[in-house]
Amino acid sequence: MKNVSRKISTPRVAALLLFFTSVLIFLVVMWKTSPYRLLRPYLPQFAARLVKASEFRYAADKSHLEIRIPAAQSALQEDFWIDQIPVTLSAYQVCVAQGSCVPAHYRYYYDKFENNPLYGILPVSFVSWDEARLFCQSEGGDLPTELQWNLAAGMQQRNRYPWGNSEPSLDVANFDGFYQGLTPAGWLPEGASPYGVLDMGGNIREWVLDPFISETYTDMRPAAEVKQSLLGADASDRVLKGGGSSDYPIALEVQTHQWHGKNSPGANRGFRCAYPVIE
């Protein structure tokens, strides 16, 4: 009976080994061919290593870094700080809970973003230009001007894209639908700008302060003058920078901008904040 038992168990063991080997090979192939293998969790302590051409500080809640962008040799008159990553859903929800912000306008498929804390590390979306600006002002800053955004993305270095002049790829940017939606803010460190600012090409389009004038016009005035001009601005469209997760490579170029009605929150519209340097 013992010999029979051995004869029966051996094929079973072989079958189990074959099954688990097949599963392992499948998982390895999936991992090797999946773009998600390129993602790296954003941790401010490690992200600080990306800041090589400037200085940084921790945000008030320690959740991310703010990077100082020098104004030297540009049209700007003053340095400024800018968020290293786009504002996340979790950060925005804190502002809403404090009564300083309006809830994001998630709907339909996207309702789950607000109800599941796992989505908190994604860039916030479905916020209008006014609502994005309200958040930044509650944090002591404002939306960056297009010129400020461009400088942080590498305009002064004459970069075509934030990471340099090489064409976009999955290790530097979330674009053209390859990641099937948003990726967590700051999880593609290879796409950092010369100042170490992340997600400036792809993932989420970002509101900036400027009214849309034309496809080729960029306001080169200092931030204070751009803000002053908003008081009498009739334009309802505002500029968006960086391109989103479903945009083509041209939208990721530093000098490219898109635009949308300022009162139109959507799935591909987020933002980051800029802050004055107070010595």
C-alpha cells in the first residue's frame, strides 16, 4: 500500500510544481512587460536627492518638498518656491475638511476616488481653476504663472521636455494612455526637471494663473503683474501645462500649453502651487 501511495502522490507533486512554476513565469513576464514596474513610491527624503540645481524645504505637513526656483537670467524679478509634485487628493481633502476648499467634483466612475483612501496619493482632479487657486491661497501661495511653471520645468536650460530632449518614454512620463489613467504623484523620478520637480510632463494637466490669449503666446511678465491683469480680464479660458495621462508627446513639451474654461473641472485637470520667497 505504501508503494501505491508513492506512485499516486508523485504525479500530484509534479503537477503542483508545474502549476506554480507556470504561475511564477507568468508573473515575471507580466512584471517585466508592465509599465508599472517603472513606478517608484514618492518619499520626500529620497526625492530630495533629485534636487541638484537648487534648494528645497519640506511642506508644512511634511508630505512633500517645495523647491526654490532661481529667477536669475530670466524675465522674473524674484525667486519662488514650487511644489515638487502636483497637489494630491489626500492633501486637497484635508483642505476641504478644514472648510477652506470646495469638494472636488468627482462623478460616475470617479466617485470611488473620494471614497477609497488608496486613491489619496493620486493628483487631485475635477477641480476648476478658481478652486485650485483657492487651495493654493489657503496654503500661503498661488497658482504659478506660465512663466514660473516653464522655468521650473527646464525652460532656462532650453529643454524640450522637463527631463531633457529625449523623446517621452514610460520611465519618464505617464502619457498616451499607457498607464491607463493617473499614476501616483511623483512616482516617475526619471522624469524630473533640472530642478528636481516631478510630473511636469504627463499624468495630469496643471492649471496656471494665466488667461489663455493664443496658442503661441506666453506672458513673460512677473507674477505680480499677471495677477494684477486678472482683475480686469474677460477671458474665461485659462492655460493648462504639462499634458495629461492620455495626451500625445507634443503636449508634454515645456513650451506647449493647452487651455480650458476656468469653471470646468475635469478628469485631466489638476494643479500645483507656487509660493513667494520671504527672506
